[in-house]
Amino acid sequence: MTETAWQRRTAPASTTELEHVDAWWRAANYLSIGQIYLQQNPLLREPLEAEHIKRRLLGHWGTTPGLNFVYGHLNRAIRDRAQRTLFVMGPGHGGPSGVACAWLEGTYTERFPDIGQDEQGMQRLFRQFSFPGGIPSHAAPETPGSINEGGELGYSLAHAYGAALDDPELLVACVIGDGEAETGPLAGSWHANKLLNPAADGVVLPILHLNGWKIANPTLLARIPEAELVALVRGYGHEPIVVSVGADDEDPMVSHARFAEALDDALDRIAQIKSDAAAGALEQRPAWPMIVLRSPKGWTCPDEVDGKAIEGTWRAHQVPLAEVRENDEHRRLLEEWLRSYRPEELFDERGAPRPNVLGAAPAGELRMSAAPVANGGELRRALALADFRADAQQVDPSERGAHSTGSTAVLGEWLASVLRDNPDTFRIFGPDETASNRLAPAVYEATDKQWNAETLPVDEHLAPTGRVIEVLSEHLCQGLLEGYLLTGRHGLFNTYEAFVHIVDSMFNQHAKWLESARKIEWRAPVASLNYLLSSHVWRQDHNGFSHQDPGFIDVALNKSADVVRVYLPFDANTLLSTADHCLRSTGYVNVIVAGKQPQPQWLTMEEAIEHCTRGLGILPWAGTETEDRPADAVLAAAGDVPTLEMLAAASLLREAIPELSLRVVNVVDLARLQQEHQHPHGLPDAEYDRIFTLDKPVIFAYHGYPWLIHRLTYKRAGHEQLHVHGFLERGTTTTPFDMVMLNELDRYTLAIDVIDRAGLAESHGAARRSFIDARDRAKAYTREHGADIPEVADWVWPGAASGS
Amino acid sequence: MTETAWQRRTAPASTTELEHVDAWWRAANYLSIGQIYLQQNPLLREPLEAEHIKRRLLGHWGTTPGLNFVYGHLNRAIRDRAQRTLFVMGPGHGGPSGVACAWLEGTYTERFPDIGQDEQGMQRLFRQFSFPGGIPSHAAPETPGSINEGGELGYSLAHAYGAALDDPELLVACVIGDGEAETGPLAGSWHANKLLNPAADGVVLPILHLNGWKIANPTLLARIPEAELVALVRGYGHEPIVVSVGADDEDPMVSHARFAEALDDALDRIAQIKSDAAAGALEQRPAWPMIVLRSPKGWTCPDEVDGKAIEGTWRAHQVPLAEVRENDEHRRLLEEWLRSYRPEELFDERGAPRPNVLGAAPAGELRMSAAPVANGGELRRALALADFRADAQQVDPSERGAHSTGSTAVLGEWLASVLRDNPDTFRIFGPDETASNRLAPAVYEATDKQWNAETLPVDEHLAPTGRVIEVLSEHLCQGLLEGYLLTGRHGLFNTYEAFVHIVDSMFNQHAKWLESARKIEWRAPVASLNYLLSSHVWRQDHNGFSHQDPGFIDVALNKSADVVRVYLPFDANTLLSTADHCLRSTGYVNVIVAGKQPQPQWLTMEEAIEHCTRGLGILPWAGTETEDRPADAVLAAAGDVPTLEMLAAASLLREAIPELSLRVVNVVDLARLQQEHQHPHGLPDAEYDRIFTLDKPVIFAYHGYPWLIHRLTYKRAGHEQLHVHGFLERGTTTTPFDMVMLNELDRYTLAIDVIDRAGLAESHGAARRSFIDARDRAKAYTREHGADIPEVADWVWPGAASGS
Ligand SMILES: Cc1ncc(C[n+]2csc(CCOP(=O)(O)OP(=O)(O)O)c2C)c(N)n1
Ligand SMILES: Cc1ncc(C[n+]2csc(CCOP(=O)(O)OP(=O)(O)O)c2C)c(N)n1
Ligand SMILES: [Mg+2]
Ligand SMILES: [Mg+2]
């Protein structure tokens, strides 16, 4: 720890300091309202007229004064303690607050030089807000200092904890909306305080923004007795500091003094815990402080409009005065409201903030809007990645598939080296599935699971610090990883394929963040978010239908092609090569789907690298085409199980119909199937046509829902000849081969389809019938023995040596 | 209330009763292990041999003894009090428990007559479990008494509360895994106790199954001090009853006595609260009891195997002894384990449960596995639905689109009547968006929002009972509705289109449940789950990119065509007709997407009904084709905004190129686009071809991601001529028309595309250029005024009277 971090300050804030905070607060409130309403006359130098008002009034006032209040107070404390701090704004709809504060701090002008700290800049700032061609209404990537857009509520606390990991001197102040607190993801995030380590990680200070209301309803937490709320917070493992401000007749300076004291109290307690932790003197998990801030929603806006209470009610949520262009009385109220902040005391002649406004604000990188961690791409350093070739599976080209290995276990070996070589910038997250997905035991030779709750002698691989974090909340895993990435680090989320749907919406939001961030010059790219989806649809034999769902790929590919990549490596070497590629990349979401069960290994490492580099390609050893005998049919596959079945189908056909010329293709990078203009990875039409032919039947065995392949290829010339087999939403607890049979993805069905599409049904009826019989036999065997028939279970590729 | 409900019983359980419970417990444990391991020799009449063991050992033991324990104890209490009870098993992977208990109660044999209560039946019961052609390993629809499959963890408590709504005499005993409790959805569900009403609704008794472990990790709640756990539970608003059982040297009878007392205590407290509530004597929201049950994971299984601790550790999670076929020592341990339950005391000569096993169990419908509410379809009565024609929007065919109305507001009027006419079988759920989505104010004229937390004078429409439930957790809304439907009632979930992705995975699980349930004869169909997705992608002007996502339709259509329906009504009358249809249906998930903003109204009620009945059709008044002049191009649309833009494009074209013969088609029911064999709603090819033509260009304006339309139609003859415009994942805070322009779905782009595809680019270059100019003008206007250009914003359909 540096000398300065985590200082205690026992002297209470001075009146001057509090006056500065109040000036900040009034200025930020003024600027927030300006953004919502004004397109001209930003400093109210003239009486307010209808034409000064925007034509569409968009934005959310209700949460904003509370956010500005907290921000102003944090500023004082940061300056006082020189405490590096990140601000996470849960109610991201309070976007005007983030913009206002960044402008006051000068960061806005640094990031967007055309928005100066003067009258013209202020007018532009106001005008651009929620305006076509301008900036969004939320705490989006455009907002300096933000890592949490907060449009979809519920992720602030998880983001905050993710940001705090491995940054022991960072304070993350996280404002949580009391409505936001009702969401499942937020409710589940509180327990993250048992995962972080007091010495090795930063500190999250949750501030529950109890303004009492959501959009149109009170919040649950505002409507339970305080004793219950306090018990809840204690139950979460926090020491609550409850503070109420803004009662109707209270002098704001009294509110300020009360909150400043609460905040100092919280920070002093944190300082104490931190120094105990550094000294190794913590006896047990500390009860970190948190603040419950009760304040009126819409605080400082008009009490009443048209006879209805506004301040302190849900009616303040969005735009408290809706008809200011048309309704003179509303406009008068707005003007009064704006002038109540005494703008002339806050902004100088030119329109710049006066010194009193900034009197308590920190400078440089201590400004929360300029916090380097909020632009993590700038801090990110590339991972040190050991050569994955060292973990290669030995594959003898003359005996491909002869040996079975679990691919994720092999990946685990390499990930262990990544963990070792990057001891504070790479983490693995999982919902209690890292062992189930077979990355363990390998990874636990390199690291432990980080756990700061109680431990028992029977525990294995749990430790106060460790590079794997497991908690049975997919939301929390995802949120922690997002927070970790957005502040400049790297990571991997491993989870069951079916249940990654739990975070569909978080993925959507993150992908949108990445997409927006690409267009913002000052945002440097952050490391990609890497998913390893294992325990996939085809091998959930023991868990059944609820665990069988490959649809996340479809969700992922609906997002912008600029930011999404989907990989289906089909053995350990292709998985290693893919993972290495993904861990080097920035700005993407990489979805890797790979099975954990023992499976045949197909490609040598050299072949795997070449294949993955191309993203898709012909497996020459599997087909029978020659220069003189071009392929009669293309057998394509994407995914480990489909490729296995397709290769088995190829071997059946090679034996049964030697004169049939076959081409076998494997696709690792799904986006290659799209056209160049659809996706940066899209294969040029000419190349696609060369591989898939223009007129030969293509039988495609795909890991997921078959229609996805159609939607990726519908503009390709040969699309009419493309016949896709995939998951047909049929499943249960059964054997692996029964699963593929249920979904018509089994080797026999594939081989029959090739026969039919190649027009050989008549001429090769006997072979066709023998496949039907074999399939019936296989099915009957499962019903009798509860296991797969040996001719399937023990099947191995006949060996390229004896083949083409 | 009936005389018998909610009785207090102060006499403690007798030793005989507890012996019966113990016998039940041993029997259920025995039967659970039998399911996991045995395919022969079910009663251990012979020494255990390798061939008696299944070849693949699948299933989860760890949670099972705890579930059986709770079930046995509940039985005693139910019998004692004649208390109608539903059992919700959070850790649904403890499926063997549900099956074992149902078999003991005789329900299994009633439901599946070939599984008798005798040795042969037991053998079949064992064999079928997790066996090909048999039953799933989880508490799936196949399990009598289950409404919660619990494969994807986190929804038990929400399901329990949903089941309890409007059933004031029902007790719902909900076992929550301590791992499950870490999930966001579960963590957010606790506060549902503030939504239910003590007098009008049933009671949920949460039982936290604190067995200490998940798959491979301890649980957080097991590793915090008890004081913290108790505070947490109090913070949730419950009175905790903590009970620990199963310590190493404890006589099971002591464990039984302790838990029986805890359960009686809980039920007596509930009885007291219930009678206070009935007497109107409740002073405030009651602190409902809940039970924390500490027990060893895998309780009663071998302590140690191969030198590793099993009982009471994570290693007991699945199959504690993995090699019983091959390893003699393991097999010996298994036999010892099975015999430790003394099967000969539990099953008679024939193999039926002996009287002592059933001595404390209830009969008839009090058996939890036979609870009628667990087969809600049998209880369901059709809704009383007022004629929606009464709420029709008046549309004058000579002035279509002349008046704008918000369609959801009109739906709200009709829903108000549904609420009135079905005062205890229909509910609306929403995450604080029912007003935002404009169903209110209308619905609040018929009902209130149910709220049993504190209230204030300023509150509006909050009341102790009411038919709308709002809580800012999409998970809780969905879970409550699922629980409500699965127990025989009806409902609607209204939510923002983008954020319905939050429950993608819950939707998946529910759709899978419905799909599986269809094949189970004794499961009567439940009411459909109806989504109203409003505040949709095109009209999130004030919220921006994070709120713009139409992808839920894609997720929905990946599930089985047997259970999913998607509707895109394009005005109020089509919305009314669609909603009426959905509320009458059973066994589906109906997704209705409809905007809330004022929009032109197009069809008369009669036309709307006819159109919705067909699901798609030509709008003759909008096109220009005649018998002699067949259409040169088809202008198709699905969704309200796309239809508006397409109609505007048609009007532009009609004016600019009168000689162009146009057909305008609207699609309300998306599945109509699929083929007959793909979806029950699929349009026969001949009809499709008649509407979309075989060779004319079809310009299709679609609400969501354009590729969905391709994937639905890729097998249609005219597919090559189909050109779809939709959401291209481009968005921000901007004007409505700027949004459609950003995504190339605007009238000008559509009109230009028609010109190009119809080969008129050369001949009608001037018209084409005028559209480009108009588009540029519109764009520039938004940048200047922050609003849409009047020629767009004020555009109205020129009037069918003057048209074709
Ligand atoms: C997951 C989610 N569901 C619904 C919404 C719609 N929404 C926007 S703001 C809001 C109320 C938020 O209340 P709160 O968190 O208390 O914020 P504040 O009162 O500070 O505005 C809701 C429900 C949302 N943004 N995210
Ligand atoms: C949402 C979700 N994530 C992950 C899993 C994988 N999983 C199956 S069982 C289990 C552990 C459950 O622990 P707990 O709820 O304590 O159940 P019990 O100890 O009673 O078996 C996990 C993580 C799952 N089923 N659902
Ligand atoms: Mg609030
Ligand atoms: Mg557990």
C-alpha cells in the first residue's frame, strides 16, 4: 500500500467545505435541469421564453439531485483523503448527473473539446442531451467516468465489486437505487462482500439511494420498518449507517453536515479495516460499512404542480414539469426552480464554474469523471500467454480419434499457466461449475478459489485470495467479470451452456456498451468478454431437458457483428488455439462452446492452428474426393458432437458406398458462414462457393438450432442445397447417442440424408436400409441397457492411413 | 375460511408419530438410492451383485435425504391439521425424492398404473429413473405433485408465492437450496412476502435447506455467523426458526423430535396470523415464520469412501459411490448403506410400504403428491371475457389512420373488464411499468395494486388486495405468474420489450415444462402465459440503446412450435382481438408486442377480427392492384411501426408512380410465415404463394431483427425475392423517425427499395431522388429541432376513399 491510501480523517468537514459542497450540488442540479429542458439561454441571462425550451422533454430528474448530492460529498472526501475513487451510478437514468459532474470537473471538455466550460459550451451541453445526433439519456459509454450504463437496472453492485478486485487502493462508491435493489441480480450481489479480500482487493462502499420511489410505485425497502432494513443490511454482512436528509423544513446545510459526517464515518471505518488487513490483524471477515441515504425523490424541484405533490413523490421520476413550452405557469415554475439554485453565484461571466463550486472538488485523476479505471482500455496490458502448443494433444494423423480426452480438461492445463503468469490481471468466474466443467483440477494446481467467508478443515482449494471465483449466481459472475474487464483486466466466465441464458440480458447490455464504446474516440478497447460454455446441450445426459439449450449463440449473433464472435472448436487442439486467440483479443464478446466429456481428438496442433486461423475448412483426411473425382456431396459440421457424428457418417458412407465422392468440412468460427458485408469474419462468396460448392448437396450437422445456419447463409448461392441438422428442442435424461437420435443428428440419419440428397436412395437401398436397422438397434439397446450400443460407443475413426 | 383450515396444534408429536416419520424417511431414502443405482433386486432379497446395478449412474443424492426428511415431517403435520399443502422443491435435482414420496403415497401408481406398489413396480420405478425412455432426473412435469422442475435453480420461492396467491387456505412449503439461495432471482424473491395478503392469499413457509454445500463449494449462507443469517432472515421480514439436525452422534429420533417441534411452532404461528387476519385483528404486516434447517449434505450415506469424507461434504452431491459395478468394496458399501434403512421393516412381502411407513402420512388430496393445485389444469376454469368489441376503436374506412390512439391504453379498458369479471382468477404483473405501458389508468379503475408493505397518504391505487402486482424484478413477476398459472389461474405479464430478455431463461424453462407436460396424459393444460411487450424497440426515444432490443421474439421462436405463439398487432382493434384470443388459450406462451404511443388506427373491428383470425392478409384498401393489373410488388409488414412506415411508403409510391401496382400485406401472427410442418399455424405453401407471389419482389418491413423473417420463410418458393428491413442493432436516444431511419426501416428507404426491386430505378429516377431528398431533409430537421419533421410527424394516410 502507498503511504497515502486509506487515511483516517477525524476532523469534521468545515462550514466552508460544506458550502463548497452545496455550491457543487446546486451547480450540478442546475446543469442537470438545463440538460433536460433548455436549448438556449443556458445561464438564464434573459427571462425564460418558450423558444428556449426543447421541443421534446426527455430525461429523468427524480434520481438526479440525490446523485449530485452524493457526488459532491464524495468529492470533498476524496480531496481530503487523496482517495482514488470510482463512482458507479446504479440509477443510470440519472445520466444528466454524470454529465453535469464531468462538465464541472473539466473532464467533459477534455473528452469533448467542443463542449467548453463557458456559456456556449453549456448551451451545447444542454442541447446535445437526449437530442438527435447528441448523447444518450443514461450513464452510457459517452459519459466520462462511467462503467455502468444503468439503463437496465440491477448490475451496479456487481460491476462495483468487479472493479474493486485486485485494486487494493481503489474505493468504489456504488449508488444503488432503492428500486434497483428489488431486482434479483442486485439482491444477489450483496454477498459479493464475502468473495473480496480486505487486503488484496479494493473496497466497495454501497450507498442505498432510498428516495422512496420507482417510476410509479413506492419501493419495498422504503416501506419496511427501519429495524427490518437495518437487519437486512447486517444480514448482508454490512454495518449500516442510516442518514436522512432533505426533510421539508430542513436547511440544506444541516443535510450536508449530516451526510458529510456519515460519509466520514464510513470512510474512517474502511480505513481502519484496511489498515488492520494490511497489518494482518483482521480477526475475521470485517463488517464493511454501507450507507442508507434517505432523501426525497426529485429533491429541490417544485413541491407541487397543478395541485399535485411532485417533490418527494414518484411524479418527480422523469420530467416534473411537462408542458413548459405551452403552459406559461409551468414555464414560470421552471424558471423559478432554475433560479432557486442562484446560477449567478455558481457560474462566472463566461459561464465557467466559479471557484466556490469547485472548492471541495479534487483535481487530476482523483476526479471521479477522470478516473483512469473508468476507461479501463487505457490501463489494460496484454496478458502474458504461454505457448499453448506446449499443452497440445498428440494426434497421430494415421490414427486420428484413436484416443479420447476431455477437451476442457486440456484447456484447464493451459489456463493454469495463464493464471500463474498473470497473477493479478486474469480471473476465472463460474457458478460453482469450474470443476463440473473440468477446468479443475488443473486450474487448482495454479491457484485457489477466493473465499472470505468462513472455512472448515474439510474445504479444498478455498483461500482468502485466489484467481477463481465461484458463486451460484450467473448474474454475479457476469457482473463481476464485466466490472473487472471494464477497469482494464482480463477474464473468462465458464458456465453451463443452457444456463448462460440467465445472463442473456446482461450480455446484451455489455455488447451494446462495447458497440457504443467503439465509436467513442477516447475509450480505449477493453479486453474481450470470454465465455466458455461447456456441459453443453448434447452431453447433459444426467440433467435432462432443462439443461439442454444451445440458443445463446442465437442471442449472441443478434448483436452487432462488430463485437460478437462465436467459436465451436471440435477437439482439444482447436479449443486451445481458439482460447489463445480470444484471450488476446479486445473489444469483443467471444462465445466458445466446447464439451467437457472425453471425446476423440482429431487434429494435430499444427493443423488445428491452421484450421482455426481459417475459421473453417475441408478436412481432407475425412473425405474421399480427388482431383478427378470432385465431391458428390459436402458433409459439413460445426461443434464437437456434430463433427463426431458427421465423421462417423462419413466413415459409414465410405465403407458402404466407396464410389461416392465425399468432402468433409468443419466450421469453427460461425461468422465465417456470413457474407463479408454482414460480418468482418464473413467469407468472400467465391471462397464460400469453392468450399461448399454451388450445386452439390450440403448436409450440415450443427451444434444448435438448425435455422441459425440458414439465417447465416441465406444469401449464399448454394443455399437451396443446404440441409441442416441440429437441436430440435427434443431432450430428456438419456444416453448421449439417444440424444442425437432424438434430434436426427445421429450418424445414421446423416448418412441416410446424404444418400437421399445425392440421389442414391434407389441405387443404394441396401446401404440405406442397413443404416435404418443400425439406428433401430442402437435405440433398442439404450432402452434395454441404459447405455449406448458398443458399435456406437466404441466406434473409432477407421484411420486416415487406410483411407483416401 | 372453512372450519378446518389453519388449526393450531399445541400437543407435541408423539413418539409413535415420530417413528412413523422415521420409517417414511428411511423408506424414501431407500427408494431414492434404489432409483439412482438399481435395475434389479429392488428389495435386496439377494446379495447385491454387479448386474443389479445400472450401467450409468445418474442422479443427485446429496439434497435428497433432506428433502425426504422435510416431506415426511410435513406429512405428519398435514395429517394432524388437515392442512391443504403444496410442496415446492427448490433443489429439483433431488428428483428421486419427489418420485419416492409419490410412490409411497400411492399417487405414482395412480398416475402411472404400470408402476405398482409392489416389487415389480419398485423395480420399474428404479429402472426408469434417468433411463432412456424413462423419466428425467429432476422434479419435472412427470413428477406428481411438482410445479417446479428446479433444474435451473432460483425460482422455487417465486413459484411458491405465485401458487399461494388467491388461495387463502393453501400452505405452500417451499424448500430452498442454500446454493439456490445465492442466485439473483431467489435472493430477490424473499420480498414477495410484502405483496401477498394475509387474509386473501395462502401462506408460503420457506424452508432454507442449509446442507452447507453446492456442487463443489460450500454455500455462502452456511459460512456466515448464525447471527448474520438470522439478521438476514429478519431483514427479509421473516421470523426465523433455526434447527440443526443430523450431527454425527445424534440419534435420528432426536433430530425428528427437534424438527417436528420447529415445524409445529411455524405452523402454529401461521395459524395465529391467519386467524388474526381473518378477524381483521392484524395490526401490521406479520413476520411470517420461516425455517432454517441445518443438516449434513448426503445425510445417512457412507461417512467415508476411499479415505475421503462423503457425508456432510460436497462429495455427496451426486452419486457418492461411483464405481459400484466394478469395485467390490464400493458395492459392499452400497449394500450396507441400503440395508442400513432396514428395508424389511419398510416394505412387506409383496414390496408394498408397510403401515408404519404410512402411519403419519395423509390421505387423498391432502397427499402433497396428489395436491390438485399441482395439476392446475384440472382446476382451471375459463375466464369470463366481456365482448372486446365493446372497446373497439371506431375506424371509418374512408378515413383510416385519421385519429391516433395508444393501443395499449385501449387494451387497458378491456383488461379492466377482465379484472372485474374474474375477481380471483386473473392477475396482471409488471415491473413497475403498468402505468408506463399505459394499461393504467384504465386498469386502476377496476382494481388496485396489491401491496402489504407500509403505505402513505400520498400513495395512489395501492391496497392490501388488488389484481395488479408490481415489483421491480422481472424474475419475480415471471415466477409469480408461472406459479399462478401452474396452479390453475390466468394472467398477463406486461414489461418493456428489451428487458423481457431478463427472463429469457425462465421463459425457456417454462416453455420446456409446457412442452413436456403436453405428453403427460394426466396433466391437464394450464392457461397460457401471456406477455404484453410494450415500450418496444421503436419507441424508446427517451431511454436509448439499452432499451432497444426486439430479440425476445427470436428466443421465443426457438422453443417448440407446439407451445409458442408470437403476435404483432398493429393497431388497437387487432390488439384487442389478439388479447382476447390469447386469454382464451391454454398450454402456450403467447408473446404480444404492441406499442403504447399514440398511433394511427387502421382496421374496423370487424376487419381486425377477420385479419387476426387469418393471422396475416392483404390490406386491399392500401394497395393498388386490380384484377387486370396484378401486383408488381408486395409491400409486407409486421409490427405497428413497420406497418405505419410501409403504409406511408405505399402512399408515397401511389402518388409518385401511380402506374405501379402494389399489394400491401400485414402479418399479425408470425408463425403463419412458417410452413405447415414447421408450426401448427404455418400457412400452406399454396396460400403463402398466393399472397406473397412466386416471383414478385416482396419488401418486408419487420419489427425485429430482419433475419428472423428469413429463417421463418427460407423454404418458401419466393424466398429469393424477399427483402427484409428491420432492426439492425442501431439505436440511441433520438426521435421516433430518426430511429427508423437509422435502421433503414423508414418510409423513404422502403419506397426506394420497392422502386429498385421492381426495376424502376432508371425509369423513375426523379421519384427516387425525391425520396432521398425527403429523407435527408427529415434527418437534418431532427438535428436542428430535436423533433420529427412535420411532413412525417403529421402524415396521415391519404384516405381510402380517394384511393384504390
Ligand atoms: C431491469 C429494469 N426493469 C425496469 C426498468 C424501468 N425503470 C427505469 S427507472 C425505474 C425505477 C427505478 O427506481 P430506482 O432504482 O429507485 O431509481 P430512482 O428512484 O433513483 O430513479 C424503472 C422500473 C429498468 N430500467 N430496468
Ligand atoms: C441457475 C443454475 N446454475 C447452476 C446450476 C448447476 N447446479 C446444479 S445443482 C447445483 C448446486 C445446488 O446447491 P443447493 O441449492 O445447495 O442444492 P443441494 O445442496 O440441496 O443439492 C448447481 C450449481 C443450476 N442447476 N442452476
Ligand atoms: Mg428510488
Ligand atoms: Mg446445498
